Amino acid sequence: MPDEQRKAARDRSLRRTLIKVPLITAFFWLIKVLTTGMGETTSDYLVRRFVPQYAVVVAFVVFAGVLVLQCATRRYIPWVYWLTVVMVSVFGTMAADVVHIVFHVPYIVSTVFFTVVLAAVFGLWYASERTLSIHSIYTLRRELFYWAAVLTTFALGTAAGDLIAIKFGLGFFVAGIVFAAIIAIPVIGYWKFGMNAVLAFWFAYIFTRPLGASFADWMALSPQRGGLGWGTGPVSVVLAVLIAVLVGYLSLTHVDVDADELSEVR
């Protein structure tokens, strides 16, 4: 085999081994929605149970710690990856809530602000790497761009969800239905009309945040606020258990890992 072909084969093998994100399966979207709901209710529980400023600082420290762990791993490890997503959800929710509650920024303003920030992250990412595909996450710089985008989508989704549910007065259940309908756009667009895969992914990814959060709020909040009154603590625990069970299943079965990548790791 010529040297160029051997080098190309080694590069492909290295990329497969270093891929830091799971395959996009039904499990990915299910766990993603569960983490968005858990992040919403856990954030609400912590800032009401403890001093909000301390809660935000602690959440940031834990988030930073698990992000360092995720970036330090050589490959995708389900529990590390999804723990990072959970902490992104908790801290991202707190960040968006702080903007509104502490600084009294209207929901519409914070929604526009986080939209601009996300556009800037995507712009810098593409200018640097010439791709926004999550299947290309095998360098530290791309991974940092990826997590910056993920964090911003959670903050944006929190602001947008509250805007629809509270400011527009639709309530959390109806808001959840609205966001479910919006997510159908990239799903149908990709499967039936050839929508760009990267665009469809990020479109759906952004709106899973307010989808999960709206239904979690609906379950947790009191009937006076349009909810079922189950409480933020119990809802957070149930969602955490469901996430743990699904992540455990992925860890055992490897159904969200490419077969070639798995063979390289083994």
C-alpha cells in the first residue's frame, strides 16, 4: 500500500477512535429531551432551595469540572457525555433565568440576545473548521465549539420557552405542543424534502430544549400556575432515574457507537 494510502487509513482510524459524540439515534433524542426537562426542574429546585447566587456558582463549578472530564476523554463514553449534557442543561437554564430575574431583561430581549450569541458561535465555528457537523468532533477545538453551541442552545431554549409559555400566555402544556409541532419541521424536511442534515440536526436540537422544559414545568408547577403540581424535586428525580437507565443501557449495548469505531476501541 502506498504511503499516502496508509496515512489516509491511519487518519480515518484515528478519527473514528477520537469521535466524542454518540450516533444520532432515537435514544439520542429521547435522552436529550429528558435532560432538558431535568435541567429545567433541577435549576428551579436549586435556586429556590438554596441562595440563588451560590447555586449558580456551584452549578458552574460542577459544569466546568465535567466539561474538563469530557474533553479529557479519548473517545465517546456515554455516562461522561450525558453527565456533561445534564450539567449544561442545569447551568444553561440558570444562566438564562439569571438574565431575566436578576437583571430584569425581558424574555424577548434575552431570546434575541441568545439567538445572536448562537449565530456568532456557529459563524466562528464554521469559519474556523468549515463544518458544523457533529460527526467531525475529533479535535479539541471542534469539541469546544460544539459545547459552546450546546450551552447556548440550552440558554436560548430556556428564554424562548418562557417567552411562549409565560409572556405570550399559552401555558406550559400548550407551549410544549407548539414546540413539538416546530420540531416536526426539520424531521419532515430531512426525511421527505432533502433538508440539509446539519441544518436539520441543529434546528431540532435547539427546539428540544423548550419542548422538554415546557412539559417538565407543566408536570412540576402548581395548578395555580397551570401545572400538575408534582413538584420540581420529584420530577427531577424521576427524570434523573430515566436518564440513568437509558445511559446504562447504551453503555452496555453500544448501540449509539459506530461499529467501525467500536472495533477500533476494542
